[in-house]
Amino acid sequence: MAAVDQDQVRVVQTSAMRTVGVEEELLLVDVRTGKPRSVASQVIATATDEDNAAAAGDGGVEPELQRYMVETQSSAASDLSDVEAELREWRRVVAHAAREARHRGISAWRSASARPHRKY
């Protein structure tokens, strides 16, 4: 094996710091009945206006296939606390937009419950 001249060796970083982004699907429901409401287009229009979107960050709110759901996404970040803060802000923006659409209530992880019996 040949000797390596240490003056000739240089370290090349081959990978950048890893980043992560998160998407969430939110169900738009009527708070009185718990039934889905097809108000995604109104919610998105309100959530993405300049005043609301600027406060939330570089992520966004987009339609899902169903008209009673919206998708939020964070921007890519290397610190998970930044991702969490941005997602929380997008949830706040969507909840405000849902109230503006007169269909309050967003089903989120805080209100989810397990089924008492097996589904299948």
C-alpha cells in the first residue's frame, strides 16, 4: 500500500445538512354535527390571502381530493422545532379561515379518539 502525503489530502463534504418538511391533511367539519363540510375552497381562499399567509411562513395550504379536506405543509427546515412552529401557525390560519367560512371546527390530533371496537 502506497503512503499518502497528508498535504495532498483534502476532506470533501458530500452531503448537506438534512432537512425535513411535513404535510398534514385536515378534515373540515361542522362542530355541531361532526359531519364533513365541503368548504375547502373558501377556507383556502381565506387562508392564503396575503395577511394570513405572511404570518404562517413559507409552507402553504392546498386542496385535497375531497372538498372537505385541506392540506397544510411546512417549509423544509433542519430544526424540528421550526417545523412544529410553522405547522402550528398554519393550523391556526386554517382554523381562522374555517371560522370565517362559518363552519367552525377542524378535526386534528387533539380531538381524535380510538374506536372502542375493532373495525374489521
